[in-house]
Amino acid sequence: MVGVPGLSGRWERLEPRRPRARMLRQVLHAGLRSSFRALGRFVASHPVFFASAPVLLSVLLGASFSRYRVEDDVEDLLAPKHSLAKIEGNLVDSLFPVNRSKHALYSDLQTPGRYGRVIVTTRKGSVLDPLHLDTILKLHRKIYQMQVTVPATGFNFNYSFSYLCLPDDKNICIIDDIIRAMEEIQSARSSNRSLPIIRYPITRLADGRQAYIGHQLGGVQGWGAGGTVRGPGAGAKGEGVRSARALQLTYYLQARGGLMDRVASQWEKAFCAELQHFATGHPKLGLYPSTSSSLRTDFQFSSVLAHRPLLASLGVCSVLAVLCCSMRDCVRSKPWLGLLALLSITLSGLTAAGILNLTGATYNSTYLGIPFIMLGHGLFGSFEMLSSWRRTREDQHVKERVAGVFEDVMLRFSGSTALHLTTLGLAASPLTNMEAVRLFCRTAALAVTVGYVYALSFYSSCLVFTGYLETGYRHGCFCRRVPKPERLGSKPAWYRCLMYTRYQDETHGHAPEPPPHPHAHTPNSSLMHAHPHMANHGHEANPAHPHAHVPAPAPPEPPPHPQDSHLFLGCVRRCYGDWITNTYVKPFVVLLYLVYISFGLMGFLQVTQGSDPSALVAMDTATVLYARAQQRYFSSYSPVIGFYIYESAPYWNTSVQRDLLEYAKGFQRISWLESYLNYLSERNQSTSQSRENFTHTLRHSFLREAQFAHFADDIIFAERGQGEEPDVAASRVFLVAKTTENKREEMSVLLDTLRRLSLTSRVRFLVFNPSFVYLDRYAAAVSSPLRHSLLAVLFLLGLSSLAVVEPLVSVWLGLTLLSVQFGVLGFMTLWGVELDCMSVLCLISALGHSADCSGPLLCGFASGRGESRTRWVRVALERHGVPSLQTLVCYGAALVPVGCIRSNLTHTLFRCLALAAGCSALHTLAFLPTLLTFLPPSKARGHRPGGEGLRQEVECVEMNDSTRVVDQITTV
């Protein structure tokens, strides 16, 4: 049999005919592996080109950072792109321009246009106390008289608030009504008159006009019945204000073009500087400023804060990557490959950024998560290639070893890359309604693609160079040739420790070897590449086999294998593999999985949406401090809701009047219709009149009264014809709802309720506030990319199982992805993370990360054939669990500095990515190794009666001596 052709270096199995589907998978699988083997041989033949081309390309594209641009429109990023609220906003703007109505349509963070806003609080006492009241009015005058200088057309012009302010119909600057009320109090006090009473939340000014001040006074204590004092925020309509802890002032600006917009931007900066200077001189007051650009600036400030922590992450990851690639054997140690793996990831990121710059893309702070997607995927591929390299035969040429690595690893690495691109690509499609999610996934998909190409080219060429160093027995770190043992014995101890290695004749020159342990490791790659179930195990004596070979007495213990000097591999092989598959450990692992599912379900049932943009900005910034003051002092009332009747309605009809009053019941309201009906009742006129009389009295009597003249901005008249009274074509009413601490959730419920009411009402109306663009269908817009990506991955796994992957591998991988996603979603809720765009981005990336970790383990286990599940679980842990463990260690350490950044966005990023890494590690290193020992796929072969089902195997065992390789054919 020694002379039988075609058996050298291969083995054949005589088996029954297999199903056609399995044959198709084997043919495609073999074809892909052969293609990757040829690609690996080609890369190994031209290592200089594949090492230098990516570096040159990265340098050239990195020069495009002169085109670096930051996204300015935060609303476009964080609000659903297509929503009913935006359509309603366009309709409202066509009737009543929102930019001119922003003083009436109050909203905390989403007021349109340019403005400056400040919340003034007192350390002690009330803002209405004489001392504080005078100080606040002094601050108001300073802001009103403040001037900014902006160079234009070669001249310097000074612009004050009176020039930039938003004017009313009398061309007078619009200021808050609380300022007028405070000026009235100050004037009365100076002239020794009785002080006017400020009522809350709607007060009456000196000119008789009613004004809503619920968003201008906060922390209000009112006088109750019989002179009792009500608690903060307990004011009722028309109730006198006893004290107030906070006051809010807003200064609305107009931007009529590019120059005026620049002037308004400069005014906002001067506004913040003036408030900061004023606060230092008045320590008894607390000032919390906010401008129209605060949200954008503070949102992008997270990227600035992340510069040093990201460098620290790179440094920590570099140290751990070097340690993970190092071994006791100085020749087979590859510390430089750890650094080169990070260099490959860095170069791919630089290339992707250059492509984005050249295409005119913009950057935002959500892109901070992209380096970690690249890091996890890139390190996974690098450690898998290094692990496969250590399993190749050392007597082979470097080109053949690299070709074997490509044949063994690249099919799995390409599959995991395809999963990444599927999840990210579908989330980047037009189906995604959130612009931040779409841009992030598009950029991440580009980065993963470039990283995959660089792993095939740059990192593989680096593996070739280190392979030549190993072949020449040069030190893995210093590249110095290691002397042979006879010369090394005369050196000092530290030198012998530094130059420790085992030459090939030491490793393979011991014969005969005892029968290997069931999970012993043999570095024969040709067997592994032909049929993985015989790789790394050699010949195993089976006592149940009738023709089992009886071993001779055991010879002396052979020296340890050189690869055992790797820390992680030695621990997994000698300790962890036996421990996790122990019969007494398995029940505890199953119990741990049940606990995992229980806590995940507990968190899953408590998932909440996070539509507040202030939760995505840096901490200790103006936006966060302002939002906290808002929540503390001004959370009693909702933003002002505009109730718009956009079609002509019979307002003179009693039933229509009754319906409109019923809709507004329960709200604090500023309503022209209610005031007009009260006006008619006070004059003993009927509210049910003809159209002509109703409209005539409205135009010529009601709107000409001084206290009602401002209602003219809320009514649009349409001419009917010569001599006829015009119709009320459209009108609006302002409503404010009483709220609790969960203001945004209540606003979302209120919006849905009013919309359902508009569908059944006889009067066609809609409701709008600028903040509705963030609330409308936010949960659906955020969660839909995750659902689409998960369904796409499951579909891809099902489709690939028909041709490339074993069906049970696809089933196991799909269940693992679902389990990891379920756990991450549940635990992040228990950790206080809401479902916003940043957490959804992390959940999408977690699909690919969990596939990176668990996919190779499942493929390695399913490819084995034998009688023991436990044996193949141990083998899969040695081959693929160790690279996953190395990746998770480096990845987790790189996340630690990110958790120290003072930013809400990076805290969400850190928590979600850390949970994704932790859940993936639990499944890869604990749950799957335990469950696979007693769940399908089965490893037992079919046995015929009488033992006839035992198959004969022909194995080629290659024995190596000091001069040549001899093929010895052994029949088992």
C-alpha cells in the first residue's frame, strides 16, 4: 500500500452515498477553500506589494482631511426623517409661519430659528423678592443693550438685540410677558402703589391682556383658599403667586440671510459670555444658559472629549494584543503581529475616512462606535489567522503555510464579514427612517469592507514576513537568529531565557510516541485541511473497536509541544476544556443560562424609548445643565401645543362651539374663541348668531379692543365677495397640558390621543409643536433598523445553509444571535439605557460581533466526525475559542477608557458594547460548549448489526526525521 498513488499527504474514507444537498455543499465548500488557498499562495508570492499598497493608499486618502466637515443639523440626525409631524409642521408653517410664532409655540430644546435662553434660579428666597427682581431686570437690560461686532464688506458694524430681535406687528421687539409683569411690580414699588398680583399660570397684564407664564416662572408656590400656601408647582388657574424659585427668559432673534445668521451666531456666543460674567458677580443667582446652537455644539463635543480616551484605548489594546500573540518560545512568538493587526485596522479606518471626505460626507458623534466595530472584527480575523498558522506544519514552505491559513480561515472570516455587511447594509438602506442610524451603518459598512480587504492584503503579507523569520529561527521580537542549544548552554541565564526555543529536530525527533490523548494536538495541517475531524488528533486507539491496536508499554514522557507555551491555549487545553465539559459543571451552566434568560426577560419587558436629544450630549455642558433645571422647575406643564383649524368651519354654530370648547377642556389655554364667546356674553349678546353678524362683531369690535388685539395673529380671514363679510379660513388656539415628571411619554400619548380625535371630529384640525418631530413614531423609527437587520441575518443564514453551511450550524448560529440580542437588550434596560439611536446602533453591531465569536466554534464542532461530542467541543475550544477569548480580552480592555468619558453618548456606547462583548463571551465560552455536548448535531455514526457498520479508514501519517519526510500508510 506504500506505493499506492494519490494517498501521500491525504486520506480517504469509504462511506455510503450522501444526499445531493450535502454533496453540493461539499463541492461549493471545496471550491471556495481552493480559491482562498490560491489567493493565499498569490499573496505570499508578492508580500512586498500587498504590504506597501495599503500603506500608500491610506496616506494618499488621509490627505483629504482638509475636507473634513461636521454635521450641523441635529434635528435631521436625531428625528425620524419621514413623519406625520413634519408634514403637519409644513402645513402649519404655510398658514402661520412657525419662525414668527416661536415665542408663542414654546418648546424646551427644539425651538426653531435663533434664540438665547436663560433660567435664573435663587440660592435662597424667591426670584420675585425685591433684591432678586431688581438684579434680574438689570440682567435683562444688559442683554438688551449688548452689542456684537461682525466685520462685513470691509467695515465693522455693531449689532444690538433691538436690531436682531423678532418684532411684533408694531415693529417692537417681542420679549417675555414676565418681564412686563416684573417691570410693573418694580414701578409700583418705586411709586409706593399697591403691587399688582401675578397669577399662575395665566396672568393679566396692565393693558388687560391675558398672558401664559407657566414656562416663565418655575417652582411656584401659590396662595390657596383662605390664605393657605400651596406647594411648589401646585398653582391653579388664576391663583396668586406667593414665591417662585426660578425664572426663564427667552430672547428670540431673526435671521434674514447669511450675514444676519452669522451675526445671530455671534450674538449667541456673546450672550453666553455675558451670562457667565454676570454669574461671577452675583453668586446668589444661578444662571443656566441655552441657545439654538447649544444642542449641536454639545452633541459634537463628545467627539472632542473622546480624543485622549481613544488613544488610551489604542495603547491598552496594543499592549494586550502583543501579549496575546506572544509565547514562551521566542521563535514561534509573534508579538509584532499584534501591533501590525492594530496597524491594519488603523490604516483601514484612515482609508474609509478618506473616502468619506472625498465624497462630501459629514461627521457626527455617533461615529465614535465605528472604530470598535472595526476593532472587534479585525482582531477576530487576525487571531484566527495566527491560530491557524500555529496549526500548520513547520517543515512546509512559508507560501504553503500561508495558503493553508487562507484555506482554513478565510471562508469563515468572509462569512462573518458578509453578516456584518448584511446587517449594516440593510440598516443603511432607505428603509431606515432615522438619519443618524442610516449614516452610521453606511460608514461602518464601508469601514468593515476596507478592513476585510486590508486583512487579506496587509496583515497577510505581514504574516508572510514573520513566517520567514520563524523559518530562519530568528527571534520573534528582535529578529536576531537564535543559537542552537549546544551554543546556548554557555550563555547567561537571562540570555537563555530570552532566547528559549525548540528546534525542529527536538520537536519531532522522539519516536515512538504513545497513543495521543483524545484531545491531544498535532500540528499536521494537511490532515486538517483534508478532513477536519482527523486533524490534530492523529490515531486514537478505540477500545470498543474489534481490531483496535493494543499499544506497547508507554515510553518515557515526551517533551511538551512548542505551542503549549502559549498561555491561553495551554489553559484551555489543560484546564478549561476539561472543566466546562465536566458532567458536574453542566447543570450549573444550564442554570446560569436560565438565570441569563430570566434577567433578560425582566429587562425586555421594561424597555423604554429615549427620544430626548439631551441624553446624547456631553455631560456638564450647557444643554445638560439647562435640561436638569428645566426638569426640576418647569416640568409641571407641557410645551405649548398649537391647535390649528386649517379649514373654514361654522364657528357661529352652537354645536361647533361646544365641540371646540370640549376639545380644549382640561388644558390651560389661550383661545380667541373662548375669549370672544365670553366677550359676547359680557355684552348680553347671543353666541349663536348668523355668519355675517358673528364675523362682523369679531372683526370690528372684538379684535379692536386693546386686550384682544393680539388675537388677530391667530385668525386668517378669506374674502368672499364684494360687500360680504369674509370667512374665518383658518385659526389657532394654544393649549398647555398639566404633566408630571415623565413629560415626554405623556406628550407622546397626548399627541396620539389628539390625532385620533381629529379623525372623528367634524372640525378639521391638527396639533403641532416643534418637539413633536422627535416624538412622532420615534419608537418605530428607532427599532425598525434592528428588526430589519436581524431578519436579514436569519434569511442569509437560511439561504447559505442550502449551499455552503451545514443547516444545523445556521440554526445554532441564528439561535445564538437571537439569544445575545435578547440578553443585551434586557440587560441594557436594567443598566439604565434607553432605546435611542445610539443603543440601536450598538445592538446592530452586536449581531456581527456575536457571529464573529460563536460562528467559528460552531463550524469547528459541526465539521468533526466521531463518537464523542465532548472531544469535539474541546477541539473547537482549542482552535476557535482561544482566538475569540483573545479578541474579547483586547476588545474589553479597549472599551474601559471610553467608559470614563464624561458624555451621555459614550456612556450608552460603553454599556451596550460591553454587554454585547460579555454576552458573546458567555455564549462562546460557556453556554455553547455545554449545550453542544448533549444537543444536535450528533457525532455518532450508524452501526450495522454485528459491528459491520464500522467503516474502514485509510490514513496517511507523515513521519518526519532529520533528513526527509517519509509517507507511511497505516490501515486502522
